[in-house]
Amino acid sequence: MILLAALPLVVRNEYYLHLFIVAGIFAIAVVGLDLIVGYVGQLSLAHAAFFALGAYTSGLLFVRVKWSMWLGLPAAAIFTGFIAFALGSVILRTRGHRFIIITVVFAELMKLVAMNWVDVTRGFMGLPGLEVPALHLPGVGAIDIAAKERFYYVVLVGAIVAFLACRMIVRSSIGRKFVLIRENEPLAESLGISAFRYSMIAFVAGAALAGAAGSLYAHYVGFISPDLFNFSYVTIMLIMVILGGKGTLVGPIIGAIIFTFLPELLREASSWRMIIFATTLIVATLFMPQGIVFPLIEHLLPARWRKRDAGTA
């Protein structure tokens, strides 16, 4: 925490600080994705759509009714949670390939809406001019947080809150039921645990976090377009979760940092960039099938801590 808090004082390069901000925003989204993918065991490909819906909700509220990010962010989380509840009511009784296909179709439908409902979303022209509002503190007054050094702390607080909220869920009886459903759904149902109900909790909570992250992203970047619904976003989110270490919460956060920085650091490789990136993913998948975090737990943590940290995964 000390290192994270001191980061803007150490990293003076604005480009790298920008990457840390983006990584923090993705960390909020992927800890939510980890609830449904890592703990319940359902492969949802709609998460990037929830991220984009959150961005559009906050952006439209800013453009149309002049709501600041402080109002748009909770509104985005609530709205995406509501949409996830409506979608989950239909699809969470399905499993396997049917669930995956429906989430892909949902994401594509949302992209078509964003592209074609021009009167509201402006289509491919997108929503420009989204601003980061000042932070008003009692006794201090208005603080301009538009600078990267200050907006970083907003994202850091958001990521900590998201992590602690998910940690509280997975360490409760709800989290234990998530894992039981993932490991043996028929057994869970025979014990009176509703797979539908607890999958819905994970699905809605994860979507709400994705919506909140989308709101932060929209106001930070200042512009959003239907490109946010592209399949590449859900691909990178799944890479962050799975290769970071699904079912750990810490793993997806580490994955968010690594896989935000890695493609950018490889830009120097020019035409070899994507080949090196793809090769890295293949090697990591083959030799670290449980993700990056589990080898760290195995080799770096004292034995008495390992069960506590990895037991729910």
C-alpha cells in the first residue's frame, strides 16, 4: 500500500502513470469478472459489454443532464447491475456453450444499439468532451483531480474498494457456496444451494463493478465510442483473470497490471510485437496453467499462510 500510494512521486513519466491508471481501471473490472469466472465457474463473454454500458451510462448522463462523474459512476454501476439481473434471469439457468453463446450475442446486440441509436449515442461519432470533475472536500474546498497524478489516487481508491468488497463476498458463506457450485453443481443443488441464485449474485456484482470501471474510463479518456464493445476488450479481460490466477482476486489485479504494460512495452519490437505477445501467452498458459499467483504463493509465502491465501481458489 505504501508503494502504491507513493507511485506518483516515484513515476514521473506521465505515459507510465497513464498505464498504471488504465491498469487500475481494468483491475476494478476484472475482480468483478473473477467472481463469475473464477469462483462460480461460468465463462461470461458479456463483461466488456457491461464495461462499455457503464461508460455510456455515465457519458450520456454527463452530456444530456450534466451529471458529474460522482453521480454518473454509481448510476452506471446500478444500471449495469440491473441489466445483468435482467439478462441473468434468462441465461443463468443455462450452462456450457449455450451460456457462452448467449453472452456473445448480448455483447454484439449492445454494440449494434450503440452504433445505430444515433439520436442518443451519436453512433460512430461517439461522445466527446467527457470531463473529470473537481473533488469537493469539507474544509478544503474544490480539488482539481484531472491531472494524472491526482486521478491515479481516485482509481487506486476505487480498486481497493472493489477488491475489499469482493474479498468480503468470497470469504463469506456466499463465497463458499460459489466454490461448491463451481466444483460440483449437482451436489450443491442436493444440499439446497440454488446455483441460479448464487450465480446471479456473482453475475450482478461483477457487472456493477464493470459498469463503475467503465464510468472511470469514460471520464478519464474523455471520449467513448462503440469500439468499447469490441471483442478484444473481453479477450484481454479474460487473459488478465485466467493468466493472473482465476479464483484468487489478487491474481486478476496482477494480471491487469502485467497485461496492460506488456503490449505497450513491446511496441519497440514493431512488427514482432504481437508475435512476442502471443508467444508469451502460449508459454504462460502451458507452464503456469493455474496462473501467475499460484507459483508465487507456493514459493514465496510461508507454508502456514498458503492454505489461507489459496484455499478458496
